[in-house]
Amino acid sequence: MDTFREIISVLSVFVLPALIVGIPLYGLFKRVPVYESFVDGAKEGFALAVTIIPYLVAILFAIGMFRASGALDFLVTALTPVLAVIGVPAEVLPMAIVRPLTGSGSAAIVADFATQYGVDNILTRIVATMFGSTETTFYVIAVYFGAVGIKKTRHALPAGLIADAAAMLFAVWICLWLFG
């Protein structure tokens, strides 16, 4: 197990620099005007950001109301016995609830765990892995689907929530296996 951790640790150092250097080099190799393509993408991104603002305000308002109303605390209390059966620590439940709603709220939870328990604690590792392996499903549906005018999301919400639940369970189990 220690050898596996060492290999992953060494490889992780090279992933980001390889992407930062590799993607522009690949573009140059394919004779793509890399800088111009980047600027065009940035222009499109800015235009999309302006379109998204009303949806973003609405979802952030809804999340603020959810947390301020005490509904988050109620859900944590109600679901704690169920989580004990499947081996999920109750302390990580706020991350499981908040992550599909908001990226900044879940980042704050990771920071709180790091401050409260320390960065090497198993609970902090679990919430950090949940943060990295899941998506802000409601945010994506509200903002991105709204930005392109999709009103009927059909299977997107259930598929996104099932993927989030699976990723969260695997995050717990993988962290307990590797670090527990």
C-alpha cells in the first residue's frame, strides 16, 4: 500500500505541469493558432457569464435560504442513523448535502474540516475527496441549462444526483481503505 501511495504522489506532481505545457504544444503541433483560440474562447466565456448572472443569483439565494432556515441541520439529524448502517461518518453529511447545491459552500466545508480536524484527518480527506469527485448538480442545471434555454431537464437531475451519491459513497470507502 505504501508503494502505491508513493507512486500516486510522484505522478500527481507532474499532471498539472504536463497539461499546462502539453495542451499548447499539441495545438502547435496540429497548427492551431493557440493564442487566438484562447482569446476567442475567453470572449465566448465572458458573454456566457453575463447570460448566466440571473440564474446564478437565483440559485445562490435559494442555497442561502436552505442553510439559514435550519433545513440542513434537520437533514443531518434525520439521516445520521441511516448513514451509520452503510459506514458513512455522520460528520461528512453536510458535504453530501451541500455539494450538489453550491461549490463555494462545499469549499467552505472543506476549509472548516481542515481547520477543525487538521488536513491529515480521515474526515478532512473524505470531504476533500467528495469535493473533488462530485459536481454541483443543481447549480449546473439551474445556471447552464438556463443559460442555453433548456426548460425540461428530463433525466439530467436524477442522473446527476445518482452520480453524486455514487461518487460520495466511493469517496468514503476509498478514503477509509487508503487512509483508515
